[in-house]
Amino acid sequence: MRLLFFVCLAILAQAYVGYPLSLLVLRWILGGRSRHGARDQTPPVSLVISAYNEENVLRQKLENSLALDYPVDRLQVYVVSDGSTDRTDAIAREFVQHGVVLRAFSGRRGKVACLNQVIPDLTTDLVVMSDANSLYERDSVHRLVRHFADDRVGCVCGALRYVNPQRLAAGDLERVYWSYEGLIKGLESSLGSLLGANGAIYAYRRHLFRPVDPLMFCDDVIPIRIALAGFLTLYDPEARCTEESATEGVEMRRRRRHASFGMRSILHVAREAWSRRRVLLLYQCLSHRILRWGTGLALAGILLIGPFLPGPWGHLVLGSLVAFYGAAALGYVASRLGVRILPLYVPYYFVAIAVSGAAGLLACLRRTDQPYWEPRQ
């Protein structure tokens, strides 16, 4: 029982602390493996915006895309509408006169299924992926594509920043979480091996794209497969976009879906990494994804086993659990009352993320997940 307790504790420690520390050590041992030639250039680019019922944000997104600091004759904007039932398609058609291309699918197929049909038909070698609620800084595409001057670069991910005009407690913690994720992406990038991308802003070479299973998470699978093919996958924090923070409920649903689709995706590409003896990528899949999504199970194990450990260990763990989950419970109550107490909200948010991940894993095992997403607003 004691061994199982420490295994659960080790999962938490490795997922959130051990992994980034190990990347620092690997960078020191292996050196910077991401060195490459980059220069300002303006090759033809396809900007692909995935959309489903995005009438509230699409107009602003298209105006933002057309105002980017990039030659208009070298930037083709596509809206891929997955069976939208609101005014999404109508809004996109208003911009056809400005060169926007609408690919509207009848009936919902799921984002990945739509992209599987659209991406191979594009005529540019470079593709930039985006979401309808993500607003780019004017030079973001420039900053992404400069890295592709080096033929060894296959994928580049930009940085997503959250704005929180409603001053949501979840929004503040989401911003902190993504700052932490940005640190990890920077460490992975220094090894030339970024594990997955943020779907709001990343670019890749179209000829490296392979169709993705609709029940997989394409923003993980595409970059990892490119890395498996021997190309550099990088992170550029200077290529930035912003999104408005989601409400707590929307964020938890997103995390459930990401865990469900992501686990299926990561297990698949991990098998590919194993077959190709790509040890670093296999280690990244385990630590950055599988163990992270397993923290809900690890927390449950600590909760069930910890108080029954022999001697002072049991009393120490029990006291810690009472304090932690008591604070989480108070954080939950405060959030329901609309009271902003961040010291209490942090443990509640951590538990909510872990529970959402566990629910996603259960949906994956039971195969009850669906290849659809909902707008965040």
C-alpha cells in the first residue's frame, strides 16, 4: 500500500515538476538542438480558420486576418465551417470579395474530418492553423514563417495569451497555467522536439500532413508526426495571438475533451515513436501528456491510501488532505457565490482540472466521446 501511495505521489511530481527539470538537464547534456537558419521572408501561406457556430466572433477574426502585416497576394484565408447552423457561413461569404475562401460542410463531421478534406487541396506549402476566436498580432504570420527558411524546420507553434476583461477567477489561473505551459514548450523547442501545438496558432509544411483519425486531437498528432519524420518542431513566443478567457464550465469541458481525444492520440503516436526508437519523443509523450492526464487517478489514489499509511505518515497525509480538500471545497463555494478568493480557488481549480482529465480518460476508454467541439464564448 505504501508503494502504491508513493507511485501516485511520483506521478504528480513528475507531471508538474520532474518533467520540466528533466528537460533542463537534457538541454544541458545534449546542447541546443534547435539551432536553425531563420530570415524574414514572405512565402505563400494558407491561413485556415476552423469554425462551428462562430457568428459572435468570426467577423472580428476575419477583419483581424485581413489586416495582418503580410502581403495580401501571398496570404490566402480559408474558413472551414463544420456544418454551422447560425450565421457563420453568411458572415464568411461577406468577405469572399476580399479573397476569403469558404469551405462549408453540410452536417457536422468534426473539425478533424473537415481538415482531412481541406488541407490536401491547398495550393501553398505552408499552412497556418487558427481558431475563430483567436486574434493575431499583426506580425504573427511573419514571425511563424521566418523559421521555414531552414528546410529542417517542419512545424512552428506560436504563443497564446489570454485576456480577462470579465475578471474571471478561472481566467487568471488559466493565464498562469498557460504561462507554465509556455515555459515547457520553450524547453521542448530548445531540443527541437515540441510536443504538440496550440490549435490557435501554429504553422507547418503541407506536404508533411497526413490525414488524422477524426477521434484524435490533430493539434497534437500533426506536430508529433512531423517530429517523427525527422523535422524540427519549434516554439516561437514572439508569434502571438490572444483569446478571451473562457468561463470555468467551458474550460472544464474543453479539458475533458482534450484528455479523451488526446490520450487516444498520444498512445497512437507513442507507438509510432517506439517503433522508430525515438526515445525522447516517447519520454515526452509519457511525461507531458499521459502522466498529466493521469493526475486525477493519482489524486484519488493518494486520497484513498494516504490516511491509512502506518505511523506518523498517515497522520501527516491526513492532515494535508483535510487542509487541501477543505480549501478546494471553500474555493468551490466561493466561486458559486461569485466571490474572488484566489488562495482558495487555486486548489479547487487544480482538483477540477484533474477530475476533468479523469472524466475524459473514462470517455476515451468507454468510447463515448464525439468528434465535435463547441464555441468557447
